[in-house]
Amino acid sequence: MTTPPLAVEMRGITKTFPGVVANADVHLAVRAGEIHALLGENGAGKSTLMNILAGLYRPDAGEIWLHGQRVEIHSPADAIRLGVGMVHQHFKLVETLTVAENVILGLKEPAFRLDMKQVAAEIQTLAQRYKLDLDPNAYIWQLSVGEQQRVEIFKMLYRNADILILDEPTAVLTPQESEELGHTLRRMIQEPAVRHPSAQKAIIFITHKLDEVIEFSDRVTVLRNGRVEATLNTAETTKAELARLMVGRTVLFRLEKPPFEPHVTEEMRREVLFAVRDLHALNDKGLPAVRGVTLEVHAGEILGIAGVAGNGQRELAQTIAGLRRATKGQVLVRCGGPDGKLEDVTNRAPQEIIESGLGYVPANRLGTGLVGNLPVSSNLILKGYRKAPLSRGPFLDRTSIGQFASRLISAFQIVTPSADRPVRLLSGGNLQKVILAREITAGKAMMVAVNPTRGLDVGATESVQRTLLEQRAKGAGILLISEDLDELMSICDRIAVMFEGQIVGIVPADKASREELGLMMAGGHQAPTEEVAHAPAN
């Protein structure tokens, strides 16, 4: 069989930043008509390498060849002109503009008169083609993280990219939608390239979901510490081998946890740590987002929430955390932890929710969970700096803060040169460790965590999941909202599925299947919901 020509060849790419070698003599070859997976830990150099191909960075050394021709890519405009489009993990969107306006932003045509109705219709056509629901007239600030990622995908599809770089494109899809997208990508690479009709399109697929690498990609390149560890034919490798190449050790894909027995007696129902009853809330557009949700989280339990992004999960978490007002219903928290009383904290200020002992891990790490320019130590004390020993009266105790930060950095294995390093310079996995360290320390065995492993490599994901299971073993109650069904089935005790703001079913995690959960997430099947025991209000 004749080997297809190369669509992309990056030869000897080297890129350094002050004190860091991001890419060291990297060689990457992507054939026309193939889906090429790119794997590596956070900080391995994947994003830097792709940012070079997309024109955001200039390499210190090396060459880039597209379809057999050497090219110079000085800017994203050059990359787009050459047919290279990238969907970034950290979005490049203007929040005050609509979806349609973001999609056409930067295009030279049309130059004088915009027909936004036509643009919206074209986006709707793309949405139907790729099975991704999105309102072209919605503003970016009104969208969830997952919905914003879809906008980035539309931007590249709208520009007819011949070489498409996708960074975690399936993170917000149901299993059925992920499978459909995989088939669609397979059809895309069979199409002739717009700028090189004699060759086919190519896709570089960056993902931390090893199942998708095995299922969808033709070949895979693994980066570690800025260097290429291996390039393999996907059909000739395994998940275990890929994970070992990525992190340099054996990775456990399913963590062991002791079974959880649901509390059914009146006495045991006192162990409900927090709950919501008939909860209703609106989204940023003023439309119903949470509609009559009733849930309870017990001591020693991880209750998972599954659902496609935009079905009310974000609004549910924000309403529980006091960041969004409930229009109806109750939020109940056992204030002070397991020994306290279950109290109604509906629509209380976030500070009161913090003082009740409920921890909150938001989906947006740097935008909401952390203050990027502040040091690690300051971010670790954000919820406890008002009280001793971190403060003495109106003044912060710098010695106590330093000791406190050092203890958490050590306990949670946060990799940072010092506690004074600006938190924005840490890797994604270490950003999440900072948030977990703060929330676990400030909380009272209660936590709401939203997509805590989103965008993390397998090693960092394992670390975060192990931390959650350790808290569960200590008697904590955790509400885990995630779009990763493997994660939910691995570490949760029960899984509730949200569709259009409602709970359509609650199933034991050990009896759940991807197919059943996926159908429920799409609104096509409703499982019998467990009877929810209403805890006493005092």
C-alpha cells in the first residue's frame, strides 16, 4: 500500500521560554487523510508545538512544511491563509459579542455589508451537520465552558480549514455525540484539501481520553518533557502503553473504592450533609435552567451529575454555592459539618455559604477559582484569611500564612518553585491542586466540584480523583459535576443525569453503562429515579 503524502511536517522544532525548554528538536509528521493524535502530560509541550503551527509562536529553530512546501508562519492570519485552523483549549473569544459575530471575526469577506442572518443560517447548518446545538445569537458571556468550546470548533469549520487542530473537542459531548463526531472527522479527512485538491485534509487530535485515541486516530505521537517519546500506529498500541509513555509510570485507569450503602433509616438520614429540594433557577438569559431538582449528598458519598454542557449543571452548582439566586426551592447545608444542623441557606451570600463549610470547585480555574497574578500562598488563604492564625485582628500574619501554604503545598503535592510564584504560571494539574487544597481545608467535609479534571492529563487526573476518594473515605459528601462518563462511573457512588434542567434519572454507578447514561443525557431514555429521602430541616 502506498504511503499517503505528508500534510504537515515539523522538523527539528525547538522553542524555549525563560528557564523552560518547551520543545526540544521535535519532529512531527502528519499524513494527508489521517487523524493524528497528540498526547502528553500538561507541560509536555503539546500546546506550544501546536501554537507554533497555528502562528501564535515563532520557533527558535526548525522548519514547517505543509503539503510538501516549506512555509513561514508568522501569525494566525498566515496559518489561516495556509489552511491551518486550531481550536484552543483556552478559548480565543470576545465575550461581549454573539456566537455569529465571533465566528466571522477577523474574516476579510464580506468587506462592506454583513448579512448576519445568512451567517446564523450557515452556523445552524454546521450545527446540524456536527450534531452540536448552539444559538448563533447568544452572547459568549451567556454560554457555559462547553458551549464556548463549540463556538471555537465552528470558527475553524467556517473557514474551511484543510489542517484542523482539535484540542479536547469531545469534552462536552455525550458518548453518542462523540462517536458521531469521530465518524464526521473520518469523513472530513476523506475530502480533498481546498488549497491542495490532489491531497486530502488532515486532523491533529489532542485529547486526554485514551479511549478516543484508540478508537478514532490512525497514528499517535507522545510528547514528554518537550521531546517526542514515540510515534506509533494506533492499531499497534494500547491505552496502558500510551499512558506509560506519557507519564513515565504505570497509571491506574480505575481507582478502587469501598462500596457505599445508601442511608435509608430515619437515623441514618441525619447523615445527609447537603441537599436541594425542588430547586429552580434561571440562566444568564433569564430562562429556566434548573427546573425542580431534588438531590441529597450523604456523608461518605460522591454523587455524580452527568449531562451535556448547557443542561443546567453550571447553574445548579452556582445556585448551591450562592453565586446565583434560586427562584424557588431550597438549598440545605449541615452548617459546620457533620456535627451541625441541616439549615436552609437558600439565596444567602457566598460568604455565608463559605462559613457554612461548603467547598466549591468551579469549572473555570483561573477566571473564577483563582486569582492568576496573586502568588500560590495568597490563593491558598482566600477563604481563611479573615480568621486566626492567618490574621491577627485587621492584619495578616505573614509567618503563619507561609507555614500554612508550605503545609498545603507539601500535603497536596503542588509542584511550584515557591509559595510566592504567581499561580497563573502553574500547570493545569497544579492549578487544580491549589483549588482542592484550599476548598478541602476551608470546607467542612462538603464540596461541590465542577469538571475538576477537565483538560488534565491522565497523571493529573488520577491525582485529583484520588484526592476526592480520600476525602470520601474520611466521610466527606461530594457533588461531582462532570462530562466525563468514565470518571463518573469510576469514582462516584450514584450518578444523576440532567437534561434540560431536570433530573431524568439516578442510577447506582456500579450498575451504570455509557450507553444508558448517554441516552439519558440526550433525553431519549429515562431511568427510574431513586426515591429521594427528604432529610429533616434541623
